[in-house]
Amino acid sequence: MKLFYKKVLSWLTGSSLFIVFAVVLVSSMSRYTLNAPILWSEEVAKFAMIYGAMFGSILCYLEGIHIKFSFVEDSVPASVRRVLAIVVDLVSLVAGGVLAWSGYLFVLKRGAILAPGTGLPMYLFQSAMIAGGIGLVLAALIKLSEHRAGTPA
């Protein structure tokens, strides 16, 4: 399960990065060679970046390469390190739930607004908060199940 989830997150993160690259490249070429800027390009690149950051941060958390105070982790015995890891995973689980719920409420209140550049409803872009929150909850559950099974996280 963890391997499959990491592959999905890798593809989603890479696809988001590719969309940013492609849109900015085409927009720049259109602006400077044809003197015809693409009006929606900045908006699409910005929102692809947000989705990519959500997916990438979940992947980093799952891999254990996220930003953390490793000096604290390295300075305590292994038994305390395990408890710290479980606490971090529980906090991540709660934070993911709060992020998903907040995103849901945000979409309910402001999702019907149309994006100025694309004309698409903003809920398509604001749903990144929901996707990121749910993804973080899934990652935390995977890591918690690894702790319960006694396998390395």
C-alpha cells in the first residue's frame, strides 16, 4: 500500500511540476515571439504549483525527508524516538483532518466564484486543500500502521 501510494504521489507531484514548466514555457514563447500573451497561463501555473506543493509535502512526510528538528530525534534513546514518531504522526493526522475540513468549508463559501484568468470555478483550485488534507491523513494512517506493526517508518 505504501509503495503504491508513494508512486501515485510521485506521479501527481511530477505532473504538477510538468504542467507548471509547460505552461510557463509556452506562455513565455507566446509572449516574446508572437507578442500575444496567454491570459490564463499565470493562473494555471500558480494553481498547479499549489497542487504540486500539497502532493510533494505529503510524499516528503511519507518518506521521512520533511522539515523536522532532527537534532531532538538524534539526541534521545530509541524508545523515546519511537514515541516522538508516533506523536508526530498523530499530529499530522489531526492537521490533515483540519486542513481537509477547512478546505471543504472554504470551497462551500467561495467555490462558486469564477477565476478571472480561466473563467473556471474556484473550487477546482481550492480543492487542493481538501486533497492535501485527505492525502496527509492517509499518509499518517500508513505511518501509524507501520508503527503498530513494528516495521520501520
